[in-house]
Amino acid sequence: MNYLNYYETHTDDQSLLSLWESGDEAAFACLYRRYFPQLVTTAYQKTKDRYIAEELAQESLLAFYYKKEYRLDNVAAYLQVILRHKTYDYFRKTLVREQHTTLAAQQQPATVEDTTQQLYRTDLLKALQQKVQALPDQCRTVFLLSRNKQMSNHEIADALGISVNTVEQHMRKALKRLREGIVILLLISLHQ
């Protein structure tokens, strides 16, 4: 059927509702064509998304179709109420989805990247401990007293019965060897 001719002969909503009530689906098609653009415009003002606006307008008209409200004084106002509810539902569902996504992200265990970083850190600490153990005995002792016990150079010198200058030399030697070892480890890890 030619909807344009049909629409011209039945210009008021009440006559279209009556025809639709009697089973004439073309009457609903005319109402659909009449109100779809208005509903899209209203929905777009709320959502700022053309695709979502068209979906909400479509859902509103389908809800109207399945509810089959034949006795209405104002079809436009009734459709706007349906659209308002559909829009609220859309925003509510979007908000709930965002909250669930945020909650899920907060509750997720460490990501692959975090796990990889933890593995590198663990490997680096292990390698550092091995390098410390590989230091000469006196040098290692001075380094561990300084780093683990937080002793000053004077305290280390007094505890070991050596000069402060000797303590400083051992610390320079230890730090130099550890730095070289760490740089090599970092370069190796970057090339893996």
C-alpha cells in the first residue's frame, strides 16, 4: 500500500488509531513515520548520540505497538512518556554497567603487565643478592653493614677495626661492581 496516500487521507491520530484498532497495520506505519523523527530528536538531545537516539525511538515505538493503546487523547505526549522511560532505562543500565566495570577492574588480580614487572623485580633482586654474595668478604661485610644495618662509615670502621678510608673504598668497590652487574642484567632483560 502507498503510505503517502494513506497518510494524506488520514491526517489525524484518532482516525489512524481507529484503523489500527480494527487491524490495519498501515495505520500504525503512518504513526511510526509521523513520530519517529520527533522521538529521535528528543532522544538525541538527551544522549548526544545519533545511533542511541534512533535505538531509543525504535524501542519506544515498538513498546507502543505491543501495548496497543488505541484510545489516547494525545499520541505524541504518550510516545514522549514512553521515550522518557526508555531513556532513563538506558542511562540506568549504562551507569550500572560502568559501576560493574569499575568494580571488576578494582577486584581483578594483578594484570599481566604487573605480573611481568613483579617477575623482573624478583629476578633483579635475586641477581643483586648473588652479586652481593660474590663480593670479596671484607667488601661484602662493609656493604651489608651499611645497607642492612644502616651503620655509618665511622660505626663500620669501629666495628671492624679498620679505617674510615678503608670503609669508603670498600663501599665504592661494592657499589661499582653492583652497578655494573645491574646494568648488564637490565640490558639482557631489555633484549629478551
